[in-house]
Amino acid sequence: MTVSQQSVFIRLDEGQTLHLRRIVGDNTSGPAVLFLHGAVENGKIFYTESNKGLAPFLAEHGYICYVADLRGRGQSKPAISKHTK
């Protein structure tokens, strides 16, 4: 089975975007699953770009997986810094 990944960027405000990763397999008949990371991680704890991890595993079994990078984490912008308000 082939698993594909796509990044979706959701613009919130000037300079602020959230990153959402969509991971699906050939058989997308299953329900959608939303993955949210903890306070000090980012969405990459659920997948790798080489399709390893929990989200690609579930996608192989028919689930439609969405992995979020919360504000300031992963590919969401702006990144957290000591200058962020």
C-alpha cells in the first residue's frame, strides 16, 4: 500500500500560520484521526517523511490522519522565541 503525505498551511493572522499534515493510504475508507502533540514536542512525534510512525501505520489501515503542529512548534509560524509575545 502506498502512503502519501501533504502539508496544509492555515493562515490565522499576519505572520501566523498553523501547519497540518495530512497522511493517507490508498484505501481511505476509514474515519479521520487528529493527532495533537504535547507541550514540548511537535507533530513529527507521530510520523517521519519516510512513512514510519503511528500516523502512517494507521493510514496504511484505511484511516485518514491529520497531524497538527500547534502554535510555535514544528512548521507552524512564528517559531517560539524569547521575543514572542
